[in-house]
Amino acid sequence: MTKRQRLLAVMAVLALGCPLVAVAAQEAAPQPSRAVEVRVRVTSGGRFLDDLSLADFGLLEDGQAQTLGSLALVRNGRVARQEGIASVRVPPARSYTLLFQLVDWDPKLMEAVDYLFGSVVKPGDSLALVTPFKPYHLQRDALAQRTSEELSKSMKDVLRKDVLRGNGEYRDLLAELRRLSRAIGGGSGASQEDIDADPSTDAESGFGLEMQIDRYRAALMKMEGIRLVDEKKLLAFAESLRPIAGQKTVVLFYQREFRPEISPTTLTRLMSLYQDNPDILGNLMDLFQFYKREKTFDINKVKKAFAAAGIDFHFIFMEKKNQRVFGATMREQSEDTYPGFVEIAKATGGTADSSSNPAKAFKHAADTSATYYLLSYVPAGVEIGAAFRQIDVSVKRAGCQVTNPLGYFTK
């Protein structure tokens, strides 16, 4: 398995357990009691409302009204205000996991890293970083022993280097698909400037059409294998974070991707020209199957697992411009995974942001995670067997937007 396969196999290398297991081992959560704690954010006009009381909230579990026992307003891991029974377990520290699914380096990530160390993580917090090349884990005492400037510079150097060297195979496949798409399409519409910029096109044209299609299909299959998102490992990642006490913030930087495909016009023309050649015709028809994208994981199952694990998941979709490739159609490469990650973010009470400025999007995600209400209640009724209980939180004040995790598993 290649480095990029390890990255994409578990939501940008979520399968790599080294740093995540280390985080989980540092601070296991206390044994759960009957009390359920729910992280809630309430906003109005984009502003967090910090003046709500326990009486302002209502909570339903599977449609049944529950009696809330306590409320705590938490800012940056500390209790700013509390009321009700003193049973809220406020974590002494926070954990952050940052995942980077990137093909190309974006300089704006420098600003995101500066904000991370300058305004987000504090001594006592833990930080796991997963790049396209390898995972890293920053020990808690490092944040106390080194300055934020030193840590920021070190991480920026590592991140840039790993993005550039960690996706070499993927970039090579993209280049090969571009060359083959143009060669199969006959280079239609290509200017001399475009041909000069990619002289390998001439070399591809020396192969017969049947061999070009075979090579194109092989490259397409290899790319699909690299992009695989493994549902089982997504669930395993959520389970690995579940025992960790306190707030668990996970941020996924996912860069928009485009895949060079032979244009529909070219495919139609070639199928008409070679309708008497079963080998070429069969290969062309096979390509339509590769172009059909299916969901790669059960969104409902994964979002329940992330919500039940107490993960505060934020999805940052990094926009980038589509490249023009003559003789090919640049197809959106993220349409099969994008909706799933957006749903996971909503189900955990996190954010989903599509932006060409990852630094601005990260600041929004980090600031959103910093402040929240923690509600506590003991579920009414008798617990029977293992089941997922859906939670719906409301407030009496009009014009408010309420976000909270989707629910939890009873066992």
C-alpha cells in the first residue's frame, strides 16, 4: 500500500493509528454513568448567545422530553458559568486532530498553522497531525516547553514538505491521464503552446488506440484504488477516540480534485468509428462504468458513530480552479465523498465550509469549537439493550440556531 493509499483509506489516513492510539492512551474517560452530557451551540445572526440559562433549554431523546439537571458554559476548556446539580465533568484538557487530504500545496495553510498555535492550542492540550506523508503527535508538554512561534514554524516546514513529497504517485497518475486523454482524443483543439507545455503528448500518440485505452483504464483503476475511503476504518477511528475524556476536535482539510476523462463527444465518435472492432468497442464501453461514481461508505452509520464518540468534526473543503486539458473533460473528483463529510460535520455539531481560503475556514471552525454549552441529564425510562438514541435540543428564545450531536449509543 502506497503512502497516499494509507492517507485516503481512512479519511485522509485516519486508519493510521499511531498518533491516535497515543492520544487515546493519555487520558481515558471515566466510566460512563446514567448521566448523558450534550455539547450545544446556540447562535443568532452568526453570534454565539452566552446568556442562556438552564430554563431556556428543552431536550428530547427519541422524541421523549427529558429533565435537564445542569448547564455549564464552557470557554476554551474552562467553565465560565454553571447552574444546576454539580455533576458536569468538564475536561482538564482538549485534543485536536488535524487531517490533510491535499494534492497540491496551498500557501494559505501557513496562516492556518499560525492561528492554530497562536490562538487555539494551549499547554495541556494534545495535537495529532496527519499529513499526506505520515502522522505526527505533539506531546502535551511540548506546548509548554516551546514557544508558539517555534512550534508553528516546525509544523509549517513539515506540512509543506510532506504535501509535496507525499502525493508524487497521485500527481504522476493525473499527468498520465491528461496525456492519454489528449492522445485518445487526437489532441483536438490543442494549441501549439499547450503541446509545448506537455511534450510527452507526442510520445503517447505513437501507441495504437487500443493500447492507449488500456493504459488509460489501468491508470483510472489505480487512481480509484488510491482514493478509496474505507467505512470500517472510519468507524474504527471514531471508536478509537470515544474513550478520550473531554472535547475531541477533528478538522479535515480536503482539497477539491478533478480527474481528466475522455470527453463524451470523443467517446461517442470513437464508438461510431470502431463499432466493428469488438476489442476497442468493449474497452470504450468499460470506461462508462469507471465514470459512474458510487457512495464509498454508509453515511448514516458513520455519522452516528462520530456523534456517539463525542467528536467535534469540522470539514474544510478547499476550492481550487479547474485546469483546462484539451481533448478531455475535467470531472469533479470529490462528489462521492463531499456529501458524506458534510453530513458527518452536521451530525457532530461541527462546521462544513467550502472556501478557497483554508486559513479563514479554519479560524471559523476553531472559534466555533471554543465556546459551547454542556447540558447534563439522566434519561427517563428503562434502558433496554443497545440502541442509538437521537437527541434534539431546542431553546425558548426565538430566532436562534441550535446545533448539537445527533445522539449516542446506549451501550
